[in-house]
Amino acid sequence: METPRSLDWIVKLVSQDTTSRNPNQPVIDLIADEARRLGLDPKICPSPQQGKANLLVTVPAADGSTAGGVVLSGHSDVVPVDDQDWSSDPFAPDVRDGRLYGRGTCDMKGFIGVAVSALPEMVEAELTEPIHLAVSYDEEVGCIGGDQIVKDIAELGLTPRACIVGEPTSMQVIRGHKSINLGRVTFRGKAAHSSLTPEGVNAIEYAAKFVVFLRGIADQWRSEGPFDEAYPVPHSTLSTNIIHGGIAGNTVPDRCVVEFEFRGLAELDPAATMQRIEAYARELEQQMRGENEIAGVDFEVPAMVPGLETPAEAEAISLGAALGGVRSDGKVTYGTEAGQFSGAGIETVVCGPGDIAQAHTADEYVDLAQLQACEEFIHRLISHLSKETS
């Protein structure tokens, strides 16, 4: 098998530990320097967090215009490797048996590396419309950079007509995924000795009522729908995923934190659902204060990431298929920044190298054949957007 042309760039990117808790600036600087070397004008859009930024690199059309065109989108952060048993250093990429191993090879520095390695070809082409490379921060902790990058694109007046988010889909053109919505609720009770329970307010017991309420919503969705059979799990889902509370077996707990998540079909209104859940938490708060006025509930929403529902007849779907992407009527269970681009009025699909089953795992890898398929996909995009020559 031939070595993918993009391998050197992917190795450079994966070698940078951009776990979400760390700055992503090393990756941003590498790509920005390459853009400048090619005579381009990269736009670094800093995050409120020091050391983190979005990056936009536009390859103008032959007439110099930068508006319109197609976005290639990827996130620069990766998930932690803590407590995972790796066969090799996750930040020292290693080729074995036709695969490139390392954290982020699949999710999603493989796609970014392919796009960056194609920048010289883009610059040399006589493009009829621009190609934009968008690299974001903190996707893995709630698509925070994605929310900002669509604003960055608007402020720069780029107005792209289509976006391809290169999350791992085995190069299938995906048009839909559910919304992702995270909630954190802190029940603040009153501590007491367990032999004097009337003097306390048991935060865990009220949290337990809240968890039962959440399960009731999940059960209703599971039995009553709505349903979308394009998904492996055809209904919206909700689950309680973290609980912390209590300090000792003989102490009424004065604090319990519950973290939950729901993933919604297009028919589900995430804001209305979150309001319904908060309303019940406020009912519990009043019950707690009926026992002691110092009790209370803190309700936080760390992230609400919109879903993606691109129509089957959309031009972006046809474009992805024309470039060699595998057309699919299926939708994926995981979330991406695609819904944020779509919500900004940009037709968006998800299509990238690798299998999502390898993402976030120990010994994460991407098949070299997938990288080559992605390289051909990007090459076809450049040709598709280039002037015909006689």
C-alpha cells in the first residue's frame, strides 16, 4: 500500500497533545504557519480561554473573492488518554499493519491533516469559488468552539454555501444526528446526624426523586416516540450519568450533584425539554425549603449542541456523493459541530475518514486506506471547484 500523502501532516498534528484541558494553540500555529508559507492570510480567532483559538484559512477563488464556497471543518482537541492501556505512546503516532495509531488519528486530526496537506493544490488551482478550512477548539467538551466559529465565519463575511464536517464516518455522507443537551443539578440540603433526620434535609433523597422523573421522560420517549428509523436508536434518549453525594454513613447528606444528558430527534424541542426538567427541579426546591429555608437547587446547562437534519435533496448531499463519498440514508448516534453550521444557514454534511468505533478508545487508529480515500475526496473537491482548462 502506498503511503498517504497526508501522513507527515497527520503525524505532526497528532504529536501535539491537544487534550481539551490543554491549549490547542500548538496545532493552530502549525497550520497557520503553513498557510502563511503558501501566501494565505489565516485568521486566528482567540477563545476567552488563554491558549485556545479557532482558525479560519480561506483559499480565495481565482478572481480573489473569499465569499461563498465550501468549508472543510474539523476540531483540534482530543479526549484524554488517562487510565487507558495503550500499546504505544498515544502522542507518538505509529504505523502498524496498514493503520496509523495515536490519539486523534481517527477523531479527527486525520481529516484535518488531509485538508492541510491539500492546501498547496488548492492554492495552485484556478478555483471558481473559495475553499475554507475551519479548525475549532473544545468540541469534545460541548462543541464550544463550534458555536464560536460560525460567528467568526459570519463576522468575516465568508457566507459559504456548504460545509463538510470531517468526523469519522468511513467516508459515508451523513445528513443527520441528534442534538446533545447536558444538565447539572446541585441539590443543597442541610446536614444532620443520621439519628436526628428531622433536623436535616436529605439532598440525596430529593436527587433520587429527580432521577426517577428523568427516567420517566426517557421511558415515555422510548414507548411513545416520536421515532426516526434512520437511527440505530430510533427515539430520543435521556440518562442520568453521574451522581455525587454524601460524606458518611451516619450523616444526612447536605449536597448531591446529578449530571444528565438527553439526545433529541429533530422533532424534539431541546429548550422546551430543558425548561420542563428545570421546572420539576424547582418543584423539588420548594419541597426542600418546606423542610428548611436554607435548602435550594442550582440548575446549570453546560452545553446544548443542536442536531443536524439536512434534507435528503440538499445540494450538499449531492456534492458529497459526487466527490466520492458513500451516499447513505442513515444517521449517526454521535454529535458533531455540523448542527451549528446548519443552524447558521450553511448546508452541512458529515463525511470523514475512519470509523467512529475507534474514536476515544485505547489504541485509537485510522486505516491508511481511509486516509487515501479522503485525499481523493478532497482532490475531487478541488477539481470540482476549478475552472475547466482547454
